[in-house]
Amino acid sequence: MKYLSIRNLMVISSLFVFSTSFGQNTNTFSPKFKISKKTTHKIKKEQEYTFGYLEVLENRDKPNGNTIKLPVYIFKSRSKNPKSDPILYTVGGPGYTSMRASTYMQYYKYLDDRDFILFEQRGTQYANPSLDCPEWSKAIYQSNLPGTDQTKTDSIFQKAAKECGERLRMKGIDLNSYTTNQIAADINDLMNVLEIEAYNLLTMSYSTKIGQVLIRDYPDKIRSVVMDSPLPLEVNYDEESVNNLLESLDKLFIDCESDTDCNNAFPNIKNRFYAYLEEKTKRPLQVKIENPEDGNLETFYLKGEDLIQVVSTSTEGVPNIPFEINKLLNNDLSSVKQQLQYIFQKPGGGIGMGMRLSVWCAEENPFNSQETIATETTKYPAIKGLSPAVFDNEVCQIWSVKRVSGIENQAVKSNIPVLLISGEYDEFTPVKWAEAMSNNLTNSYHLIFKGWKHGPTTNWSNPCAMQAANDFFNNPTEKPKPACFEQIKSPEFKSE
């Protein structure tokens, strides 16, 4: 095994560089891993680790072009005899940082058996460069303020995209190079530089797309893959997101109606809620909130597309959803007012938003049917006006990145062992997507966590999905059957 162990890495100077060359031409750039004493986060003393930066080309077609630096943690297993194949983990988004997980390693079961590599995707918060768009955060803030002309919100975001894109390009950043297949190539470079012969992938949400590209383009070193809340390459997300939200909510309503206590407390809740949303779409709900800046009352006008957000919650909040809906139906606006308070918070730095725009406008938008999106926006009376698109087509036209090859919108076929994990109520990456993927991943298993939402492996109140993932890494030839999984039932809905 050539995997450079953490114990060896720990004693090497922070100026030491690992590199590998893939060509005979001396001008060919070689990816490098450089250890750094300065980390992104403070790590607990008892956790052994190595931190450094992977340096790769921004554009692999330009061997003399810009390079980028991607932070990487390699955490040492708690086992005295760790298995030789580490786990590489990178999170979703696109645009989220993986580095925040570095401070929670004591909760990760994976370290009981293996080393754990935490990888930051190009363009995200701690990468260099980071494609931040404070202009976009300001646009969100401005568009949500009372008094903003809602007919002009599209132009607000278009202006933000133009200003951010121009600013990043003026820095010499190639926005076309921040795509899923480039991130997959970065991970493959890291495995080669560290001379890792076999590894496992832990992916979630957007990063499951990275996992699919790695399976397709760089399969040789991959031993097994866990895809939590998988997003298939072949799905046109923007065409389906509104329908997926309603299907998820309908499933919850069915479970409430099947539960005697929930049904008695909230009879006919589905029809009453949708009727309420439809009525408010026609005659918006007026809600007055005190502006913390000056103490003045501000009036918000909320339609169905706004009020349905009361159901947006994590797995922990699922048992409260019927109760919260009932509060709304009875004109108890306490929860709505609490959510509206966040609108007055000053805009942030738009961390990773440029990376998100590049990925979405190169990989999702080009394959969308704008006609379907327009139909979905007006199709459902209760939430008429709620667009399923993450970014409007006009914004992507302004961002102006090249569309990726058609293969990036096609299903991946593989016999590499894969565990698909879904939350039953996940409105972002629904169960049906994972079920469809299993047809092409011939050596895959699928676990559905009843009553759970997006990202089961990060449900800290119940680490059962994490246990299942770790069991799979230990034995990828069998479907994991942790005892905790059988104990998970439909939620006990709050009724009073």
C-alpha cells in the first residue's frame, strides 16, 4: 500500500510538497499537496490530523495557466489498526464549504475504522480563489424588504449576477472551470498525489453528482460509495422542484391522516391548508413586523408561495409541521413573524455563490425546458408564482458560462458498490430519484428513513444513517441492517 500515512505526514516539514506528473513534457503541470500548519478551523488536541492544500490547474486545458488551492484535512482513525482504504467526504450545495465539518470529528463514526479525508471543492469558502458574491446577498436582502417593487426583483438579481461575474472575471478567474467534472478531476488528482490505491466516497446532495462523475470517469481506485440524498445527473432539477415539494407534503399529510391523534387534532388538514394558500395567493396575508433598525412597523404581504415555507424544516422539526400549519390556519402568526425577523439581518458575503452560479448555469440550466418551468410556476393554484428554477434563465444568460457536454446530463451505469440513502419526506432529492438510479447502479442498495428529510447522515439527533453508511463501508457487499433502522417509525406528530 502506498497510502502516505498520517503518522508520517505529521513529522514532515510544512514546506514539504507531494507531487505527481502525468506526462513526459517538463512543462506539464504536476498537482501538488502542500502541508500547512495554519488550518481553516481549530481542531481538538486529541484528534490527529494533517492539513494542507491541493494545488491544481484552474483550467486543465491551459498547463501554464492559473493554479488554485483546495484545503484538505486528513483525519487519523481512532483505530489502532485502521483499514487501508480511507473515506473521502465532500458536502453538497453547490457552493457549501466542507471545512466546517472539521470541528465535529468526534461525532463521526467513520473514524472508528478508517482515516477520513475532508475535501473542499473549488470555488467554495476556504478554497483559493473563493467565488463569493456579496452582490447576490445584497440582492436577496433588497428584494425581501417591505416596499420593494416586486415587479423589479428579477432585474435586481440580474444586476447582481452581472456585477459579481464582471468582478470575478476582472480578477482573472475562469468561471467556466468551476464545474462538477473539474471537481471530480481534483479529487482524482488528490488520490494520485497521496498515492492512495483504494478509497471510499461519502457524498451528500449535490456532491452525489461529483460521486457519479468519479464513478464514470475515474473508477479504478473507488472501493465503495455512499450517496446521501442523491441528485441524479440525468434529472432536470429545475423542472421538478415545485412538484417534489408538494409530493413530499402530501406524503406527510397521508401519514397524519393515518395517525388517529394527528387526524383528530387536525381534521382535513391537507384540503384546508391548500385552500388557505390559494386564498392568500389571491388576497395576500398582511403581517406587521417591527423593524429592529428604527422600531417602525413594516408590512409584509405574503402569498401562498411564501406561506408554504412554514413546512420547510429539518428532520427534527417534522413532528411539528401539522401543528404549525394549524396555527397558521387559526391566524396564529407567531412562527411566521419569527421567520420574517431574519429578513432584517444585514446581507452576508455571498460565500460560494459564484461557484453555485457556475455549476448551475453550466450543468442544469442548459438542459431545462423553459416552457416546463413556466408551466410549473403557474400550475398549482395554492402556490401560483413559485418558480421551480434555482436561477432564472436570464441570470444564467448574464453569468455566461459554457454549457457542459451532454454526457453530464446522462445516467451513470456502474457495478461499483453504492449505498443510496433517502429521507422519506425529502422535497429536494426525493426517494423516487434514488429508486431510479438503482436501476443503473447494478450493485447498489437503498435505505429509506421513514419520516426523515434531507441529509439523513447529518441528522445529529439520531446517527442511525451514519451508522448504516459506516456499516456499508465495512462491508459493501451487503445491504446494511443496523438495529436502529428497524426502530425508526413514522413520526409522532405534535397535536397540542
